[in-house]
Amino acid sequence: MKSEYLCRFGRTHLHIFLFLVLGFCVSAERHHHGQQPERIS
């Protein structure tokens, strides 16, 4: 029971961590390429 809870807890936090890292990378890339915004034609 406890191990299952820890597994779920760890998985949730891993997903949150990955999401934060991904968001940071995306925002950093956007900031880097902010001088030339993408054009949607």
C-alpha cells in the first residue's frame, strides 16, 4: 500500500518536473528567437 502510494507520488512529481523543464526550454527558445517572430502564412 505504501509503496504504491510512493510510486504514484513519485510519478506525479516526475511529470510535473518534466513539464516545468519542457516549459522552461520552450520559453528560453522563444526568448532567444524573439527578435524574429514566426510568420503564419
